[in-house]
Amino acid sequence: VWGQACAALETSVGPNNFNHWIKPLRLTNLESGIAHFASPTRFISDWVNRHFAKDIMGELSRHGQPVERLRFDVVPQAAPGRARPAVPAKPQRPVASAAAPATARAARPDMGAPLDPRYTFSNFVVGKPNELAHAAARRVAEGGPVGFNPLFLYGGVGLGKTHLMHAIAHDYQVNHPAAQVLYLSAEQFMYRFVQALRESSIMDFKSMFRNVNMLMVDDVQFIAGKDSTQEEFFHTFNALVDQGKQIVISADRAPAEIKGLEERIKSRLSCGLIVDLHPTTYELRLGILQSKTVGFRAQQPDLEIGTGVLEFLAHRITTNVRVLEGALQRLFAHASLLRREITLEVAQECLADILRTNDRKISIDDIQRKVAEHYNIRLADMVGPKRARNVARPRQIAMYLSKQLTSRSLPEIGRRFGGRDHTTIMHGIRKIEELLADDKTIAEDVAMLKRLLEA
Ligand code: ADP
Ligand code: MG
């Protein structure tokens, strides 16, 4: 039957679609109106489920096997023939974020955002700055009884929050094929909500969100200050937690630091596990570059990349992993067009603009301003003579950050802090170093300020 159906499908969906998506499937079982398929990747089964489920059910039914649902098991193939390239192009069309039975999927609006098939755990490079977030994400993806609810991931731009969330969704779906996983950004949540209000379909909206097994909302800081959206989010959140459903949230900062977010939401968000992704270290950046290089070399094996190029990039591009990836991608594209080895000179020349913006130095002014703002003291007190603890401590933190984040010498820093002596600066820095070791609040404050300044 499958053979006959395939022949018909090849005509109805076209040979290209057929060869790419349907041919890799293997019909493993067909009874009680459910067709089971083995698919080499989740990507393929999601795609087929979204785009060709109706065609497949139609053809099977036409050939004497009435089918109401499709089920997919991901069975990786031994033969490397169809293996996905290590760095595949971005999918041109959205991928289903849940492998729900085709009928159920067709019956409800698609609320979720597409998942990027490249954002998996296996593509995520783990290092000191992200090991905790990675471990927590793995745990939640298992969906076992000892989880955290909600899991709240936060950190600066381009540090891998979205990547980890997609990885959780992929893995959770593999571990729980029948589960509904809904991933979307807070902005999309708001958009859907407003749309539902406008179309008077708020009941559908509510039941849709309350019926998922896992809800993932990315960049939740977006709903700060948006009152009715916050309200709805709060109710959705509570309803799901009450039913024991998993929630995963990301934001660019900790719940307590999100201005314009209601207190009750902050406290709700804080009752699971909060983990942050720290700014990358040199080692992590190098690891990421090495892992991406393996992908590029797999596609262009004849391209040579000089020793020291990756180290150079890891040193010089420190802000955002996305920029780092972009730089590497550009290098490979450049080298493959010009058929040249990627030497240090080629890298410097081809990435001049990126390297220049990354050299934008953090200034002592920036540091003083951010720290003053954070502790709610006057900027003038940064350079003024006051010795009260509530002013002196933030000033010392600013001194410490000035030493850490700029290349200024102690006397230079002293001059910028109202003409203080370099020994005063050194004393201030030592004090903060001591506190960092055993005062958790200060350690967190400093980490956050650093992140804000480096973003
Ligand atoms: P965020 O959501 O925190 O702004 P993303 O998850 O979008 O950041 O990550 C930005 C880019 O950097 C993505 O392409 C992602 O795959 C990549 N990236 C970030 N961290 C890592 C990592 N540890 N290993 C591999 N790739 C990473
Ligand atoms: Mg993101």
C-alpha cells in the first residue's frame, strides 16, 4: 500500500518534495487508523507533519487503508547518505514546533514559533560560563520528576538563551513524542493575545495555552509595562504550574531586575530555578569557533585555516557569540570565493569593520553612570568626597569595574574618580575582590553590571 501511495504522492507533491521529505520515511505499522513512520530526523517528521500530512493520509485512504493520524518515531539512520550537513542553511519555511497528531494540529491555530533545527544540545558548546544553564536545560528536557518549574534562564544578548530553549524543546519532544511543546517569544505571546482580543477568540487563546505540556516564552522582559498582556501571562502561568506543566522562560536579566514587571509575576518567576549565562570567556569562545569550524570544513574540506586565526578571533570578538559566528562565516565565504587560505592577514582585512566596532572601549564614564544608576546614587557622588557606605561601596565597585573592563592604569582611574590617589583605588579594588568571594549580593550585582556594560 505504501508503495502505491508513494507513487501517487510523488505526482501530487512533486518529485523534489517527495525525494526530500517523504522518501526518507519508512512505514512501520498501520492499524486502527494510525500510520506509524520511522523518520531519520525530527526535522523531517515535523516538516512532513506540517506540510504533507493531509496528502499522505489521503493517498493511504485512497489505496484502501483509511488513516486518521500519522505518528512518527525518530530512528536515526546508520548510513550517512542523507545525514544533515553540520551547518545546514536556515530552513526557508517554519518548522512545526510540536509533532502532534496531524489531525490535532490541523484543528488548532499554530501559536508557536518555528524551532531552528541547528539549535540542539549537541551543537551547544559547554564551558564555565554556561555549564549551569546547560545542566538545568538538560534536566528540564528529560522531563523527569526532579525538575525545576519554572526554569528561568537569563543573560546578555547572544549568549545562547534561545539556543538552549530550542534544544530543550527538541529533546523534550523526542523524550515525550505525544507532548505539546509551545515555544514563542514574549512579543509573539502579546501579539497572539491582542489578536485574540480583537477577534473575540480569547477562549480559544486561553484553552490553547492551557493545554500544552510545556510552555516556553523567550525574552519575557518584553511584556514589562504591558499591563493586560502581563495579566494574561500571569494567569496562563499559574494555570499551567497548577497542572504540573513545565514552564521555561528567558530574559535579558533576572526577574527582580526587570523594571515594569509586576511584583507577583516576579515572585512567581522566581519560585523555580533561576540560572544565568555569564559572559563568554576566551576558552569558551575558542571552543565555539573550533566547533563551528568543523562544520565549515565538512562542507569545504579544501579550505585551509591558518593557525592562530581562531585564537585571534576569540581574543578580539568578545561581546556576542552571534557576532563571532558571523565573523567566521564571512571568513569562510571570503576564502572560498577567492580560493585563498585563511591567514591572519586575510582575517584582519576581511573583518576590519567587525574588529573595529568590537574595539569600542568601555569608558570609565559609562561605568560610573551605570553603577550610579544601579545603586540609585548621584553621578556626582562617584567622584565626590562622601564616605558613607551607601555611596562608598558603589564607588569602589565602579573602581573595580574600571580596572577590569578598561585598560586604564590605577593613577589614571584615580584621576577620573575625583583625583584620588592610586593607593585609594587599589584599596577599593581589593575591598571588592574580598567581598566578591563571600557576599553573594555584591557578586551578583557586579556580574550583572559587567554584563550590562559589555552588552
Ligand atoms: P540569545 O538568545 O541569548 O541572545 P542565541 O541563543 O540566539 O542568544 O545565540 C546567538 C548565537 O550564538 C546562536 O547562533 C547560537 O547558536 C550561538 N551560540 C551561543 N552560545 C553558544 C554555545 N555555547 N555553543 C554554540 N553556539 C552558541
Ligand atoms: Mg534570544
